[in-house]
Amino acid sequence: MSDCIFCKIAKHEIPCDAVYEDDDFLAFRDINPVAPTHVLLIPKQHVSSLLDEGAKAEMLGRMTALVPKLAEQLGIAADGFRLVVNTGKEGGQTVHHLHFHILGGRSLQWPPG
Ligand code: 5GP
Ligand code: ZN
């Protein structure tokens, strides 16, 4: 997707504050953090959302398994964190490239506002 901002970040065409990278995934700090730690985890391959048929179970499993490792690395595992996957219009998704929000570093309320 040539006009997708997260594809451009994945290809290092747009800079980001990366915290983790491997062949298939990239994690970087959100440009507009809503918690002291706010990291986005994306597949490098363009998948528009959880509803995309490209969102395969095997990929989602590996992506999800990275979350506790990242939480440890970011220092938010001990006190806990929130994993958010906004999906579609009513889910509040604004960037149409699948991403996990990993939020921590303060006490988060539920339900969110
Ligand atoms: P969504 O609302 O789609 O779930 O979340 C998109 C997130 O991407 C937002 O939290 C927004 O701040 C973040 N974001 C949008 N553009 C950029 C960017 O260019 N760089 C970074 N680091 N984050 C971005
Ligand atoms: Zn993309």
C-alpha cells in the first residue's frame, strides 16, 4: 500500500522511535501517546485490520506472543498494561494498517472514555 503511513514506517521511509524490530514486525512509540508508555506493534506486511483476510491466525499468534516480551522490555509487565486493537469505524481505527496499542505506565480506567 503505497499511501499507507505504517507501511512507510515499516520500510523506514518515515522515521519512528522504534523499540523492537524483526523480519516480520516493528514496534514503535505512538506519536501522540495517551499513556506514559504507548507503543504500536505492527506487521511489516500490509494488513488493513483484524477483519482483513490477511490477518491470519499464525501471524496474529506470533504478534500477540511478542506483547509480553515487549512489556518486559518496556518495564510495564510488573504493574500491567492494556492491549487495544481498534477495528473499523466504530472501533475508532484511524490508520488502516493493523496495529496493537500497548499502553502502560499509569493506572488505566475501564471502560475507557
Ligand atoms: P488508531 O486510532 O488507528 O487505533 O491508532 C492510530 C495511532 O497511530 C494513533 O494513536 C496515532 O497517534 C498514531 N500515529 C498516527 N500517525 C503516526 C505516525 O506517523 N507516527 C507514529 N509514531 N504514530 C502515529
Ligand atoms: Zn500499510
